[in-house]
Amino acid sequence: MVNSTTTAPFIPEIWANEALEVLRSNIVMAPLVTKDTDLATFQVGSTLHVPYPGTLKANDKVEGSPVTKQTPTSTDTTVKLSHHKEVTILVEDFVRAQAQPILMQSYIHAQVAALAEQIESDIIGTYSSFSGSLGTAGTDLSAATLRAIAKKFDDNKIDQGNRHLLLSTKDESALVGDTALQTFFAFNENQRHDITNGIIGANIYGLTLHVSQLVPVVTGTPNTTNNLAFDPGAIVFASRSLPMANPGMGVVQAVVQDPVSGLILRSTMGYDKDSLGVQVTLDCLYGVAKLRDEKAFVVLS
């Protein structure tokens, strides 16, 4: 007999919330940048204006005189909600999927992996809009490069704790094998496990390292790998809710918001009479833009 337990995999709220759990383990950049999220309904192509404050200065206080009032001048960054991404599957063997929750998990993993990769690629793609850079194309990152990155963050007045470096798998491997870092890794192996795990597991030179297979590589002689050093204030990721279908349209839907990444995800389910299966769509609406040029720079390798 069909009951609420066996049909649970095809309740859109459950599908959407399961998708968010999977998303968090498949996405790197969205939680690290500035988020602008709102459950209000927007259409594809809508334009948002995201303000950020200008600079203030410290004034001398003259005895007997009032303080110097300053009116912060805010600057708007325009973000267009130009990305409407969807992943749709058709589940023909509905009874089997009801009886095997693990099958539902495999469907969700496949859908979310595709969405996560697209979102990550769009955020990383903002690298080309930043004017600053360091490093040399065709030369792997080294300890010296990391020190140069830390210095550039200092020069740009980026707070400690907000210094992130997104690097390619090639450059992570080069850093793990860097001769200048070998003694450091060996001495701290019990705490960090860089050598045992083959990855850089904690901060180094004040930088938090994140590895992605999606770091852009421009083919040439030599190839140019575009790693990205950034503060969260460098990029804004804006997500908005999509409209819900009117009652009687033959679908059930749910909208969920991820507090970690700021992504708003819509789940839509309905029976496809032509294909004789349940159609499940996960989709989202978002926009990405550069927020502050001085808060990020490309690290070439």
C-alpha cells in the first residue's frame, strides 16, 4: 500500500532540502563571497542594485567644537539575474524509486552536481574582470608566490581571516611538493596532515586555500592557469526565487533557501503522460558580479 513514507521521495520539499544538503558538499565559492538573497519572486533578466559604502576618514576633534559629520557615499553595483539554470530528470520506474530511497539519493546527487558545477564556474568566471594580477604563466605556484600574495593582500588592506586563494589541482600538487615548504609540512604533520592526505589542510602564510578543478586554464604557449586570490567583498552572488505555478497546473513545487551559500532552489514535480514517468526539475535564478576591484587579483601559473 502506498503511504506517506513510500511517497516521501517524491515530495518536492523533501527533494529540495535533500538537494541543499548535497549542494553544500559540492560547492566552494558561493559560501565565500558576498551574498545577496531574497525569497521575493523575480523574473529572469531582472536587474538588482547592490550598494556598498564608500570610505570614511578619521578627523581631529577640536576641544569646544562639534564632531565632524560625514555622510557615507554609497556606490551601487549592478547585478543582472541572467542565470536561470535547471536540471530535469524523468523517473520512469516510479514504484522502484519509491521503494529504494538510495535511488532517490543518486538522482539528487546527479542533479545537484550539474547545478553546482555551473554555479561555481559562473562565480569563478568573474576572475577576468579584476585588474590586478601576479605570478607567471606556465610556472607552478611556490612558497615565494604565496608570500607575494600575502604581501599584496597587505598592500590592499585586506583583513586577516578574509584572505582566500582558489587554486588549481596542478598548483596544489606543486605546493605540496615545494622544497621550501617540505620542512614546514614535516614538522607540523601531526597537526596538519598535509603529507598524509596529499592536500594542504590548513592556512599557510595567512591564506585559506581552496582547490577546484574548475580553475580556468587558457590554452597557449605556455598554458595560463588563472588562480584567484580574493576577499569575500570582491564578488557578489545574488539569488532570487522563481515564480510558482498557478493552482491546477498539474505540478507540485517547493522553494528552499540555503543559509550557507545563499542559493534559492526550486523543486518542481509532475507526471509526464507522454513519457509515462515523474518529471523532477531543480532550478535556480542568480546573478554574479564584481563588487570591489581591489579585493581580488588573479594569480597566474
